[in-house]
Amino acid sequence: MWSSMPSSYLPATTESIVKAQEAKDASESISILYRVLEDPSSSADALRTKELAITNLTNYLTKENRAEDLRNLLTKLRPFFALIPKAKTAKIVRGIIDAVAKIPGTSELQISLCKEMVEWTRAEKRTFLRQRIEARLAALLLENQEYTEALNLLSGLIKEVRRLDDKLLLVDIDLLESMLHFSLRNLPKAKASLTAARTAANAIYFTGRSEGISSLKCMLLCKIMVSQADHVAGIVSSKAGLKYLGPDVDAMKAVADASLKELIEPYSRVEIAHIAEMIELPIDHVEKKLSQMILDKKFAGTLDQGAGCLIIFEDPKTEEIFPATLETIANVGKAELRHRGDVVADGVRRMGEEKESLERRLQDVMMATDVLESWVMENNRTGDTHAVDDAIQPADVLSRQMIECTAADLALEDTVYALDKAVQEGSVPLMAYLRSVRALARKQFSPRALSAKVHSAPQQAKIASMAARAPQNLGGLKGCRPIIFCGCAEYKRACNYKSDKPPHKRRAEDLRNLLTKLRPFFALAFKAKTAKIVRGRGIIDAVAKIPGTSERQISLCKEMMEWTRAEASKQGWRPFC
């Protein structure tokens, strides 16, 4: 821990502390105490001895005016702070900072030390200690006339301390803020801070618990003695009184309630005026107190305001089923709350996922925006101006024709729209409007017709390309002319040509092979045309016209049934064979 000190350590015992106190000079005592702090033991006795060694070491370093060593000591003690309670850590840290303050000419060192400790306490989440060091830092900045930094520090610290309701620290901070505003000659704010300090100080009733309980008991007894027992409950339930709840305070409450409870105990029905006369208090005060005691279940009864009397009931016996029922209802409520909590947690999770998704989309949009802005800036720097017509370049001749036809069609449409507006406003005579519209309609027919033709050209080219990939001849048919397929219609005519030949020139096996080889063509033709080629005046009927082919017809029909079923599962065809 202490790189600048000797590597050997002394055990953290009382004998080592005594040895340091009996050393010849302060330097030797400091060296011994450093060696005690190097003891790796973390037992309870060792920790207490190290705390005593830290206190003695701080005193020796202060007497020697070694402020920098105190600063290094505070830094090197951080691993030790993890072994002791936070309250003791706060005491040691504040003690060392106070010791540095006793050395003259260390204001800058104190400010730097406080800033370091604020960062450490914030990282370690030691809120109590951090707030007090920040208050000390603000006071040092005020002394050093660094008003802006001190004011920024106090503005955030005051909000945090007010949320925690730490009255003692709040008084110190408000006073410090008042002095800061006074130094800045801002008298209204200085008075407001001073008033806030006085208000916070008035809310601090007692300094310690034992003194507080004694003072509270005296106050409650005075209230009972001056016939103001109904004020006791309000004092005990106040924010200051809740700090001292215990047997003593409960006894005071019992005394306050007994003054009325003992009077009404012998009665089952008693007039409120009689009770007020007995304790010498106004009737409305007694009625209010009795009502409060009934609501607090001090006794069972009711107030009959019409008759002006109090009716007291016997203590009801609690049925055994009631606690069980209440427990069941509470468990059901807890289960419902857990279910709703799960629903809320799931909603929060989904909202978080949606938020992350939106953030990713936002990043993508911002990146695209940066790219577009870069492109715009680059083009603006070049200063080149392009014609609007050159902004879009067609890819081929058909695209250019489509653009020109569409532009001409829309231009004529806009002209007709303008004429409609003009004739509605009376700027153009009706007969001139009709003649113009007729002429424009005739002129508009040409670009629209050409646009439709250009639009259908790619489809025709696609069909021709598909037909070009089909077989170029039927193959395997002797004595038959080659057939070149240019499209579905030509393919159909070729099939009819082959099936219409005289029976003596047909061959049944070739017709069967023809039907097999035509299957790729059927993928290009319509379903109805495919059905017509296969059956009807098609190939199967042509096979039937050849004598002695019944067995071949059965085999051919079975093959086509299997093929149509396969095509039905792939393309949704209905079997037609």
C-alpha cells in the first residue's frame, strides 16, 4: 500500500501504537504508523488499531505541516475504507481534510483534495459523505472568491439535500448560499437564503435522541396538564415526533387517552355534556376527541348526536374466519399486483426494444442525411448548373419514348384542365372551348397509343425469348418437316399439323413421344390451350384413330394422369385427364 515506506510491516496491535508514541522524534513515529497500516490483517481488533493509527498519523503529519503527505494518505487509504463502515470512513475523511485546513497556505490544495474526494465518493456512491465534502468545497471556493463555480455547485447541492430532507446540512448550505449572494451584492437572494436557513433551523426540534425524547415527554405532559390531551396524537404523528416513537412516547399517548377512557369506562350510555362537565372542557372538543378515539378503535361505541350521548358497546369477539378471510383477500390482491407488475414490466421491456429500434432507424436516417448534405455541399461548391431535362437519362430507346409520350400526355392533360378553369371563369367562350378540347383530344390520342404500344413491347419480347428457348423441332418424327417455334400460336399449329395427317402416315409411338416432349411448351401456354392439345381434337384423340392402339391409349392416359397430378401440386392445375 505504501510504496515509499519500508516493505516490512508491524502487527496492528496496541503495542505498536505505544511504540510509535514512545519514539524519539515525529519522523520515527510516522514511519512506525505507516508500517502498522501495512498489516494485511482485517480482523476487528486490527481494524480498530488501524483507525487509531490513522488518527495519530494525521496528528503527526499536521504538526510537521506535511499537507501533501496528508493528501497522499487519504488517497492510499481507499482500499482500507472498503473494510470499515461508511460512517467511520466519513469521520476519517473529514478529519484528514480538517487537518489539511489547519496548515497555513493550503487553500489551493484543499480545493484540489475536495474535488478528488467528490469524484471518489460519486464513484463509490457515498452520498452522505459527498454532500458534506461538496459543502466544504463550496465554502473554500467562496473564500477563494471563485463565486461562479461555488454558485453552480450549491444550486445542485441544495436541490439534492432538500429531496433528502437533511435539515442540519440544509441550514449550513443555505447560510453559505446567503453569504455567497451577499458577496455578489445580490441582497434579495441573500435574504431569501437566510430565510430558508431559519425555516430549516426551526424544523430541527432536538439535537440528540435522548434529549429529544425527554423534551417530547415534557411537551406531551404539558399538553395533558393544560387539558389539551387531544393535541398529543397530532404531535406524536408529526414528522419530528415520528423520529422518537417508542415505549416512552406510547406511555404518554396512553396517559392522554386514559383521561377520557377512564371516565367513560363505567357507562354503557352517557351524555356528552356530562363528560364535558367532568373534565371541564367544551362539548365540541369532547365530542371531537370521542369521535377520534372511536375511529382509532380505542373503544367500541358510537355517538348519537341527536340525543347528545355516547353509546358504548361491549368488545366484539373476533371470529376466527375473519383473519383467514382477510389474509386470503390480501394474497389475492398480491397475486393481482404481481400479475400487473409482470404486465407493466413486459410493456416496459417492449417499449425499450421499440425505443432501441427507433434509435437505430434514427441513426440510419441521420447517416443518410449526412450523405445527402455532403452531396449537396459538394455540388454547390462545383457551381455547375444542369438542365432539368438532363436530370433523368433513359436507359434505352423504349424508355426515352415512354418518357416523351408520358410528358406529352400530361402536358395536354394540364392544358385541358386550364381550359376547364377558363371556361368556368368565363374567360373562354363555350364553342371555342369545345373546339380546343376536341383538337387536344385528337392530338392526345397519338402519345397515349404509342405509350401503350411501348408498354407492351417488353412483354412481347419476353414471350419471344421464352419461345426461343423451347425445342426447335419435335424430333424423332421421320417424314415430318422441321418446325420452328416462334410463340404459343405457332406451337399449337404445329401440333394440329401433326395430328391432322392421314391415319396411314401416323405412328402411335411417335405421337406418344410428341406428348412427352411437349411438356416444356405446356409451361408457356395457357391451361385451356394445353388441355385442348392433349385431349379433344388433340394428340390423345389422334392416337385413338389408329387401329389396335387400345393398350397404348391406356398407358398414355396413365402417364398423363400422373403428370397432371404433379403439375396440380406444383402450380395449382386441376387435372383434366
